[in-house]
Amino acid sequence: MIRFSLICEHEHEFEAWFRSNDDFDTQKKRGFVDCPTCGSQKIEKALMAPAVSTSRKQEKMALAMGEAQKQALAQLKALAEKVRENADYVGRPTVRGVTLPDPERRELDRWLRG
């Protein structure tokens, strides 16, 4: 299976999987390939980065992502960082099922136990 980056006449970018290059051409000629956003059947292959085998997952992912996907990923990373900075850790660490004392929670634990 080959993943193609495609673009319609209205410049909507999307991806689709095909068995081969010939399979894409055949389906396009028969009118089976259309834009999921606007329904246009005037579809062309978009410029794609080659699938380079590297040891880093992020590099592989970056090669396959379009600009909109890169922006969405950057926004998610920024949101995750903001959550980490502003969140309070409320979990209690355990080792082999034994709860360890948490100095910041001891007073609350005493109060809750009554």
C-alpha cells in the first residue's frame, strides 16, 4: 500500500492509500477519488517527501505531515506544556503497591481521615 498526499482544485489537502500508482490512476479515471472536504473529483498528487527510514519517530512523522498537521501538532505540544506548567500533581507515588508518604499531602490525608 502507498499513501499519497493529494490536493483538489480548491487546494484542499488530504491523504489516501492505494495499492500502487496504477491503482490511483485507474480510480481517478473512473471517478472514485474525490476530495473529502468539497467533493471535487479534480484531484492531483501533491508534492510528497520521500519516506526516509530513520531511527527517530518524530523525523518520520514530520516527513509525512502536511502544513496543517504540523500546525495542529505544534498547538497540541504548546497546550500540553501549558497544562504541565499550570497543573498540580495530585497523584500518590507507589512502589510495588505500597503507597509512599507525600509530604505535601500528609495534612490533607489527616484531615480527610478525620
